[in-house]
Amino acid sequence: MLTRIQPDPLADMSREMERMFQSIAPGVLSFRRAANRALDVPPMTVWSDEQAFHVELETPGYDLDDLEIAATHDTVTISGERSITRPEGASEHYTERTNHSFERSFTIGGEVDAERIEAELHNGVLHLTLPRAQSSKTRKVSIRPSLGNGPGESGCCKN
């Protein structure tokens, strides 16, 4: 099944910025990585096969209870909140870790069966499997020979 991809001016701008950063300092700077850090959202990858859409989101330091997933027929929202705790009475000497929260909401390129969504957290990567809804799956239609002399004479396709 072919899905028409709508032009995305922000994605085009992001690609252009990435190209520009790479021309200035090849292999050193990454506009996307800098943008994700600036926006403070975990990076993700989305792909699909015939049965489902798949999402991988980097969530190191988040436990299962820290993450929440909400889905409708074509939109997914992933949010998370983690708190850094220290033992009572401990003195902190140095830290770069802080409490953190995020929310990512995006549209999938087709309808999903929200009742059958599966999520798994493994080694800091959240993997979602979003099964395609029956209505969005491609169905092969068999063609039969006409029993009559022309279109519609076999009972099919009459106006």
C-alpha cells in the first residue's frame, strides 16, 4: 500500500539545517540532536510494516510507572515524568541529573486499532506496536471474468 506523504515545511527546514550544520563541521554537529536537546524530548523512530506501525522512543532513566501512552484512531501521545531521589541525609556534591518530564504527540500515517496496542520497555527504549485497524489494511480484490457480453452484465458493478 502506498501512502501519500504530505509535505512538512518544518521537516524540510530541519533537513536543510542539518545539511548546513554538516557542511560547516562534518560529523561534529548535529542539528537534530541539538534540537531534541533544546526541546528536551526523547528522540524517536517510527516505521511500519503490513500489520502495524512501530515506534521506538529513547527513555533512559524512566521506569514503567513513569510513562503513559494514550492513543486514538490516528494519534499517539507519549508522556513521562521521573523524579531523582537521594537517600535521606545524603549530601549532594555534584549532579547533572534533574527531575524531568516530557510529552510527545504525533499523528500516524493511518488508523490504528487502539485496543490492541502493545508497549514494551527494554534497556531504556520504549517500543510501541500499533496494529493497523482493519479498515486501513490493504485488501486484495480478485477479478473474475464477466459472464455476459459487457461490464455489469454479470450482476457486478451495475449503476
